[in-house]
Amino acid sequence: MSEERRLEVLRAIVEDYVATQEPVGSRALVERHHLGVSPATIRNDMATLEDEGYITQPHTSAGRIPTDKGYRMFVDRLATVKAMSSAERRAIETFLAGAVDVDDVIQRSVKVLAQLTNQVAIVQYPSLTRSTVRHIELVALESARVLLVVITSSGRVEQRIVELEETPNEELVADLRSRIIRATVGERLPEASLNLAEIIGSFAPGDRPIVTSIVTTLSQTFSNERSDERIAVGGTANLARFGTDFDTAIRPVLEALEEQVVLLKLLGEASRPRPTEHPRVRIGSETGHEGFAGTAVVSSPYGSDAEILATLGTVGPTRMDYPGTIAAVSAVARYVGRILADG
């Protein structure tokens, strides 16, 4: 019973500190929470929590604040994910559904996530190499040119114009389109690229120069991994919530956010859970980067059970609203995955 009560005291300290940003004293806990014990018992519980490293006293005369270990315990055992209202869910879905293409989906995702959490939002673009081929189209143009259109399972559309030495006839274009579709649709892009290599030799020698030019361009499109390295960041104005001291609270985070490799590492490590599971929460040193020592990162992959497309998340101060942030990240990841899957 005493351990359960101490955990309730820890929960109350975390919730009060997040709400007020002020150290929490025993008197405040008695006044704000119905813990059913005397102030002296609360003080003893706080002393035990401090000895165990869950809370600390920032100043001699101040109350207590949670440590990273205390936040970790709160997230793992005490926090209950807040259910988003139906109005909030409809607003997210409507806003994201208005996107005209994948780039717009990503930009809208960053904006809505930053607004919901009042934190810095980070969204990784869908990975081409994880995507499968949904559709391919070949369109013969004038002046010995062919338009290639590739649509992936992530909703991404890639277009290339191939300059040829001579104009292909309609029958060749139709035959090549049919063979390419059979070899690639439903395959992941790396495997689809390998399958294309077998197509060239199946055509008559006289057609191979044209076929080779088109297939080579298509293969290069499949092998394009630039989207893996693209990240959208929004809500940097929310850095003001990290603290008043720019040099110690804001500058390290701002510098870390400018390092693309750091952000890719943060999001890349979040791809372990499936999209249907709770987002991953890393607190303080768990982020693995010195610049994020005073922050917490909440991240989640998006996509479907069958295919993870990429990852999104937020960076905020350790004294964040964890239940609300986890709910927001989970909801946005779910809707982004659904919209991209529906094309």
C-alpha cells in the first residue's frame, strides 16, 4: 500500500509541475489532491521518492520536481493516454484529407502536430525504398520522348521524361508497359528494380536501344533514395516553452534540430514498434544526443500493419504533457498512414 501511495504522490508531483512549472511542496499536494493521508506522511513519501531518485529539490527552500527517472516511471506505469475528442479527431482528419499530394500531407502533418502539442514537430518523408509499386504508366510524347509515371504505395508520384534516339511505335510502348507492370507492380522498389533487368533481353535486338533507355531511367527512379533523407520540421517557435535561458535551454535544442543526421537517427530508432502500438517516449539522456538532454521525444512510425512508410514525432521539454502528446502523435500517425494508404 505504501508503494502504491508513493506512486500516487509521484503522479501528483509530475502533473502539478507540468501544469504550474513550479516546484511542488507537500502542502500543495494535500490541498490539490485527495491522497487520504496526513501532510507528514506525504513528506515522508517525498523523502523516499527523492532518495530513490524519482524527484529532486532544485533549491533549498523549494518544493520538489521530477527527475528523468521520475518522468520515466510516470510514462511507464502511471500515465493514462488522453482520449482525443471526436471534434479533435474530425479536425485532424479533415485538415490532412485536404492535402493535394504527399508533400502537402507532410507539411500539413507538421503543422497540425505542432499546434496540437505546442512542441517542435518532426515528420520524415515516406521512404521510397520501403514502398511498393502501385502503378506505372508509359505515355508516348512527340519528338521521340516518353513520359514515365510511377505511383508508389506511399502515395508518392514520380515523373520522368526519357529522351530517345527515335520515336517508338505504339505497339512497342504498349508491350513494354505491359511487361513492366507485370514485373514491378506490388513489388518493393529495390526488388522491382532488379526485375527490370530481365526485361531488356526479352525484346528483339532492334527494339533494345529504346527499351534500355526507358528501363534504365525507370530503374534509376526506383533506386532514388533521396526521400529517406528528407525531414520536415515545424513549430520551432514553441522552443520558447523550453525555458527562459537561451544558452542552456534553447540553443542546444535549436542546434541539434539543424542536424539532419540527428533527426534521422531519432526518428529511425522509432520504427521498431508497429503503427498500431503506442508511440515511443525517450526522456533526457535516452535520446542519445547531448543537445536533447533537457527534452523528451515522442515518436511513432506511420503506415499500416503491413508496411511502415516513415516516422513522425515531437520534441518538447521533459515537463511535457505526456498523455496528451502521446495521444496527439498516435492520432496524427494513424491518419497520415491512412491517407497515404488510400492514395
